[in-house]
Amino acid sequence: MEFAESNVPASVLEFQAVILSGYGNALTPLTNDQGENANPKCLLPIANKPMITFPLNWLEDAGVTNVLLICPHSHRSAIAHHIHSDISSSSFSTLRVDIQTYEDDDTPTLGTCSILRRFASRIQNDFIILPCDFVPPPSLSLSTILNRYRANATEMVISSLFYEVSLETDSLSFGESIGTPLIAYDESGTLLYVDYIEEGDDDELELRMRLLWKYPKTRLSTRFADSHVYVCRRSVLSVIAQKPTFESIREDLIPFLCKLQYRKGKGFRWGPVLDENSILPIQHHATSSWRSATTSRTSSRPASPVHMDKQEASRFGLRCGVEIYPLSKGFAARANSIKAYFELNRIFLREGSAYITSNAPTSEYINEKAQISTDTIVGSSTRISERTNIKQSIIGQHCVIGRQVRISGSVIMDHVVIEDGAKIDDCILGRGTRVGSKAELTKSITQPGYEVDSGASIKGEKLDVADWDPRATGDA
């Protein structure tokens, strides 16, 4: 992988990827700092792989090589170290990654539109926005999504990816902050309306008759979650620049763009703005993957209407596309909450090689009397002592697990030490956690570096270093 500093020249490739990696507030205490070391959300492991691995693999498979990764300044060093490591460089050999940061004194809830507004000068092409926490299933091809965008490039302004969720996992897939998405779309794959329903909200739904006249086969659904994956025309940045009050793509920008499809006044006003940057031709050529690119053709977008009067320019179609990924084809989700993060790790254990191939534990580090179930993943250089029983769990790298330890249904991150006789059930232990002998943890989560006292019994807690009293262990 080619690693780029902030002076990377503008790329002329067809699509540019923009990966957003925030503070991960919904994943605390896992994303809390460990002393002076940051714990970026995008590096939290899913099945022992940093979660950013999944969107990067997805991009590379689709032939997208120019990546702009935006993160807080305090996370830059850790992310850069990971991306620039020998393992990552060989894994993503075709990718060129430009890491850009915003200051940590900025609001932790900096919106996606605000971020794009700030870094618009770094985006020179039509672009794909991805969250660092989206895990696409093997059957969901980014190439297919991009090819559909290309086929409709003359009118497509933005295309969103929604995925179906099951009754058992809808709360984790939708997230925990803005409610359940209600979307209206038609059979042609056009997104017409988006709103978010809070629990207990009894307000009536209002749809304009003009929308229903133009799209008589409109469908309504609350069964789909927003992946936060958007394919955008570059001129969308002009709308964001002229709408300084827009903070969120999903809550502000997309509902606004949807209205342009059936409200003539707004279409007349914003049509030329959305086409103004297409004066520079953008080559669109269909690909099934980066290994099988077909012959390129001329720009599939019309000439820029900035040379036309507004009435003529307003005739250009403006369309918001939508890709609906059904649950029957596989499970897609974002690791945007503790519950979702935990469930995604469990899915990898259930699905096995369909998602990931893990290295078999090295026998020299694992005592022959230890019992490890086949639905467990053990990281490299992890030591497991005799008479320890581990089942349905993910154990990170360089861990030390003592004798007669019981671990079930848990995620244990790298460099964790679990002393003799401890019991861990349905827990997530952050990087560098230390569990004392004969301690019992159930349905609990630890901040990186947390120390659990010997003999402690803890259930249903989020354990933060700030709450830990070193005097209790004689470390004061």
C-alpha cells in the first residue's frame, strides 16, 4: 500500500473513496484511550481483523484505489502505523491512502456534511462515502453498485445503500440515536423519501401528492437500515457548500435531494448547481472487479449546463438512487454500537470461512490439555494453559490465558492477561485488560488497560479505568 501524507496531489481516477472514522462514542469504553495511547474506532477488531480492513478490501475488489481517510487528529498516528505496516501494505497493495485529520477540540459530533465541507478541496471526482464500521457480506459487490450508478450517470446525483435487517437484530442495525428509518422508493430503484421514526412517535406520515402522481408505485418500508454508503456526484459538494446549516448526510442532505425529484421549484433552483462541475469529463467504464476492467468510453454525463440558461438546465433529470440489499442474500451491518459490534463478531464465528479465514492456533503455545471448540478463533502468539476451556469466542493475539480458565461467548482483544481459575462469559475485554485469578465476569465490557481484581465478581458492567481504584490492588 502506498501511504500518503497531506500533500498528496489530486487524483484523476474515476471514483474517489472517502472513509469516515470518528471517535466511536457509541463504542465506549472500548474506544477510550489507554493512557496516552488512542484507541481509534476503525482499529477495533472484528474476528481479529481491524474493522477498517473490510471497507478497504471492498474498495480494492471494486478497483477503487484512491482513498481519502478522515479521522480525529489524535487517532492519526495509530491509524497511519496500521496502514503503513508490512502486513497492511501487502494486503492492500493497490490502494493509495491519504489520511486527513480534524482537531480534537472540534465537537465530537461533527456531522458528515461538515466534514465534507471542510475537506471538499481534497475530492476531485465523483466519490464514494463509506463508514469505517460497515461490514459488507461476501455476496454484496461494490462493483455492482458502481456499475448501476454508471449506467444512470446522466441523471444520478446520489445513490444510497440500504440493507434489510431481521426482527432479532433490527435495533442493533439501526443504531441507537436517531430512530428507525422510514423510506419511500419505487421499483426503478429511486429513493423518494427518508425519515426517522423515534420510539413512541405517533405522528402521521405526510407525502406530497406530486410525489405520488409522478411515482404511482411508491413503496414504504421500515425494514431497511442505512449503511452510510453513498455514491455521489462531485457537484453534491456544491450543494453542501451552499447549505451551511446541513450537518448530516442522512438527515439533511438526502431528504433535501429527494425533494428535487418532484418539486419543480427546487429542481429549477438546484439543477444547475448539481451539474456545474460536470464541465470536466469524467470517464465511466464498467468493471466487475479491478482485475477485469473493460474498455473505457467517453463521459456518460451530458455537457455542463452552466453554459445554458436556467430553464434549459432545469430539464436535466435529477435522481436519487437506492440499492436495497435483502437479508436473504446475507447479513450486512454496521459496528456502530456495542450490541452490533458484539453480534458481528458472533456472526463471523457462525459463518466461518464465508467471511474470514483464521489461522489455526500454533500448538507450541497451546497446552495439549486445553479444550478449544471448533467455533473459536485464536490469534497468533497467544498462550493457553492446561485445563482451560474456551468455546464460541474470539481470542486476540499475544494473550496469556492461565490454567483452568473458562471463557464462553466472549471477545478477547490483543494482549489480554487472564489469570488462573477466572471465568469469562459473554464479555468484551479491551486490549491490554488484566483479569485476576478466580475473578468472574459476566456480560461486561472493559476499557483497554483495565485491571480486574482477583476474586472479583462482576455482572453487566462497563468497566472504565476512570472508575478503577489503584489503592484496591496496592498500586497506589
